[in-house]
Amino acid sequence: QVQVVESGGGLVQIGGSLRLSCAASGSIFSIDAMGWYRQVPGRQREWIGSISSGGITSYAESVKGRFSISRDNAKNKMGLQMNSLKPEDTAIYYCQLSQYGRGYWGQGTQVTVSS
């Protein structure tokens, strides 16, 4: 069994920064891609970005240049640095990882951007 836990969410002002973390534990052998998603109640879950096992990143246009994903393979952790936050970034943020073709999700962490 694989457990995925996000942390670091909270309330931040417009233009501020926040860093989220994702930690994987349990039956971890070889994590492939890891990614961040977000969801607003009543809307579909949105892909934000991903990072490969080799550290190659890709981002959605809505966050490109503002968000940055990092990864520590030795610790099975991933980070999401969010800068220049906007009200439309308010959402529940989820970590997702893949191992041997199977996907695992965390429970999510709330990020609220407010004036």
C-alpha cells in the first residue's frame, strides 16, 4: 500500500507565495512521474504540472512562470513552490504519483488566496 500526504496549504494574500509538499510512504519501490492537480468545488480536477523521475518538469499554461515543481527521489517527496498567487489559484491541491502503472492520490490540501 502506498500513502500520499500533502501539506503546506493555507491562507495567503494576493501576490504572495506558498510552498506545498507531498510525501509518499509505504510500499515505495520505483516512483515514476509525480504531479500536482487542483480542484475547485463543482469543477473538474485540473492538472497543474508534473515532474518525471529524471526531474523533467511540465506545467499548465495557467501556472507557468509562477509555479515550480521539485522532487527528492531519495526521500520520496515532491514540492510545489507557488509565487505571485492569484484569487483564481484558490483550490484544493492534490499530489498524484505513479508506480508500476498505478496511480495514487493524496487527500488534498486547501489553498486560499485572498485580499
